[in-house]
Amino acid sequence: MSTADTADTGSAVVLDGTGLARSIRERVAAGAAELIGVGVAPRLAVVVATDDEGAGWYVRSLSGAARRVGIACDVVELGADADPETIRHTLLRLSGDDTVHGIILQTPLPDGVRVEDLAADIAAEKDVDGANPLSAGRLAAGLPAYPPATAAAVLDLLDHHGIALAGRSAVVVGRSLVVGKPTAQLLLQRDATVSICHRHTKDLAQHTREADVLVVAVGRIGLVRAEHVAPGAIVVDVGTNTAPDGSLAGDVDGGVAAVAGGLTPVPGGVGPVTTALLLEHTVRSARSHG
Amino acid sequence: MSTADTADTGSAVVLDGTGLARSIRERVAAGAAELIGVGVAPRLAVVVATDDEGAGWYVRSLSGAARRVGIACDVVELGADADPETIRHTLLRLSGDDTVHGIILQTPLPDGVRVEDLAADIAAEKDVDGANPLSAGRLAAGLPAYPPATAAAVLDLLDHHGIALAGRSAVVVGRSLVVGKPTAQLLLQRDATVSICHRHTKDLAQHTREADVLVVAVGRIGLVRAEHVAPGAIVVDVGTNTAPDGSLAGDVDGGVAAVAGGLTPVPGGVGPVTTALLLEHTVRSARSHG
């Protein structure tokens, strides 16, 4: 279990994401500066059709992070009552705009509008958050594609902390299109034996206790508790829930730290790495197509 | 465990595929006749760039089956030394041909040519064997798409024999793009808890013995034996291997029948249903786009 072996004493190693995020941002800033030097200004466009507070906070944070590494960030506000055709038209326009290198369709979307129906209109080479079904298919086929940044962040965090995956049992709780399914794909590519649990899973604890590496991405505070985790297991908490006191809380209960070998914190785990990877994908796209 | 419950006596119920295949073919023949009546002749094109004997046998069998249900089948022989550009050009031509409703790119392909690199040139609405990465992505997103026929056949066989899936543990052995991965997607859509095992899985038997439903798609004779199977489990054998005596053999050892609750035979299980579904997808495509 490499670096996390030290944690079998009963108190989980904190698998911090802020240091990794910082080093990714430094690399991105250097890459952006290089591009700007040759006349290509990396640019990310975020299409927003919601007045959800959490989404607003996230978009401001992302656009600030982009600016700080030298990536221009256009927030395209369409309003919470935008119709699908307006969103589609905007995505097509940005896809055809040579000055835009990355496109993100922010969720939530207006009622009845599904991201998977619209994301096909994000040009695959600008689909830096892997939302286009073509990106998902290329990912499954092992062809070049941007994976959803959150899924990529889970893998990068595990790698950064030296967690081996080949031949080990990885269990993903949650089967969303943006996290659970692509994370399972990436773990499978890395030769883990992968199980996917969800709301219909009977006896969740029985399944999760088999995990050497447990990834929890459901969106429910405290869903995974100590009794769900095998001693020494590595636990990645993808949850970003708002606790009753307004603070950010993951899906994993604090008691898990006493059992797990390693645990990603919330905040400061998967979140900052996700943001940094969105920026990295944008610079990569600018380098390839700028 | 519905109809298969009767099998807990120690001798597995044979989960036959030939009856199901026949009823699908009857439905397809009726559909094809209806289309022909309104002036649309359903047509399947199979692109072949191999002189592999097994592939040749399969293509002849498929084209015979197509003709018998009233579907025209064009076998486009490009030769075992066809270059990727020739194959690509052929797929694009067929994709643009309004008289063709289904396109299959037969494997194996010439050395160094990968189906996932070429299948993107099969028009998605004619991709009756779900080979285009866009089809895989749409499948994962829950959007309309043709799944690979073999994966669809596994699910249809389970449904036909009344095997419940929601909340149950399904284990897929094999992670190929054409069977393992899409079968896992389909089982997940049906609310099974899904695990995917492969050559790197440590202690395969430990994982497979957790399965209520075990799908084996590796391509190795006798890979799964009695000790891999929980008493009463349902076992689907997707293997189609040539035994030393020239006969067709699955991946599942005969001894499994003494333990499993139900077992698909080889031949006569998944195979005929797969062929029937390719024909059904072709008629569906002709109905939508003919």
C-alpha cells in the first residue's frame, strides 16, 4: 500500500489535494505563459444557465483560478430560464470560435434540460470537462479524450500519494455520468478490479468493505461510516455537500479516519485538484488547437 | 431468482438462447416484410478485411440469417491486406448510402488497425453493433444508441429467463470494448451492483463467488470452474472458442452445471440471440431512417 502503509496504526493519513493542485497550477501557469509568448491566449468559456448559489460560487472560484494562472475565462450567463435551443446555440458558437479552447456547461441546468442532451454540441477537442458523450465513449475505448475533471482528479490524487491500483479491489459508490461512471472507467484502465455500487445496492457495507480503494461520490453527508470501510483501506471522498452550519462536508463520516489507511479531506482533497485539472485541460487544448 | 429457482437442486437450468432467437427472428421477419411492403428494403452491410476462417464462417452465417428474415446483406470484402484508408473510405461511403441501414465492421482487422479507430466513421444511426465510440458514450449517458449486439443479447437472455437484476450482484469477467464493458453498462442501467474482473484481478474466484449473476466473456476454454461459482448463481457464458476437436466451446467448464442455478449453453446460448439482435437493430434502423 506504499506511502499509506504508515497509516495502519488506526489514524488515516490525510491524502491532501492542495499541494498537488498547487503543483498542477504552477505547471499550467508556465504552459499558459509559454502559449501567450507565441501569441496564443488560452481561453476557457463557462456557460451558466442557473441562479443556483453553489454553482455561482463555483464559477467565480474557477474563473478566479483561471485568471491567476493566465487563462482568460468568459462566463456566459444565459439566465435560469434559458431554453435548450439558446444553450445549444451558445455551445455551437463557442465550439466554432477559434479563440476559445475550453468549454464547460455548468450544472444545474433549467428544469427538464439534461447536460447529456446538450453536451454533444461541445466540440470534442474543447470538451475539457468530458461532458460530450463522444468523450465518454472515447475514454471507454482507450482513445484520447478529456475525462471529466473530477474523475481525473481522483486518479491524480491516488497517484500523487503513491496508491497502487493494478490488481487491487476498487469500489466506486455512485454511478453518475460526471463522477461515478468515468472514475470506474479510469480505475479499470489502471487494471483495478472495479465494482460500482449505488442506491439499489443491497448491503452496501458488505461491498465497500471489500475495497482496497473506496471512492465515494453520492452527495449525501455521512453516507459512508467506519463500518463501511476495511482497516487500512484508502478512501476518496468526492462529496461536496453543504452542511447545516453552511460549511462544506463530504460523503464520508469523520469516524472513517480511525479505520482507513488514507482519507482525502473535504475541503482540500478532490476539489482543488479538479479545478486545477480543468485549467490544465484548457492549456492542453490551446497547445493542440490554439 | 424467479424461473431459475427450480435449479437449486444441484443441476443448472439450461438458459437456452435458440427459442428466444427464433422469436426475435420472427418479429424481425414481420418487420422486414412490413417495410418491404412500403417500399423500404432493409439492408445490412458487413465490411470484411480478414481471411480469418472463423470470421468467414460467422459472416456467411449472419448473411444467411439476414436473407432468411428478408434483410439484404452485402458482404464487402476488402481483403486481409486492406489499409485503414480503404476501410475508412468504405465505411464513409456506406454511411452515406441511403439504401444501407446497418453497418458492421467485422473483426479481426489487419495488423495494427484497431476497430475503435475506424468505427467512428460508421454513422451512429447505422451502427447496429454499437462499435462507434459515440454509441458507447450515448449508452453510458442513457441516450438512445445501439449497444453491441452481444451485450444486448446477454441482457435479453437474462430477461427472457426471468432473472431479476435490480439490487443483485452481477460480476462480469472480461473488460473488452465489445462485450465486457458494454455488458457492465447495461447491467448497471438495470440497477445491478456491477463488478468487472479481468486478467489482473487477484483471486478471481473470491470475486466471482459473490455473483448472483456471473457473465464470462474472456475467450479462454474452461476459465470458470465450479469453484468460481456460488451455489444457485446464474452463469452466462459468452465465450466462443474452438476446442481442440474443432467444436465450439465456451469459457465455462462443464462442472459449473452442478453448482449454478442456471447456465447458458455454448453453442445455443448467447450466440444465436446476438445474431438475431443484429438483424433486429437493422430493421429498427430501416424503420427510423429508411
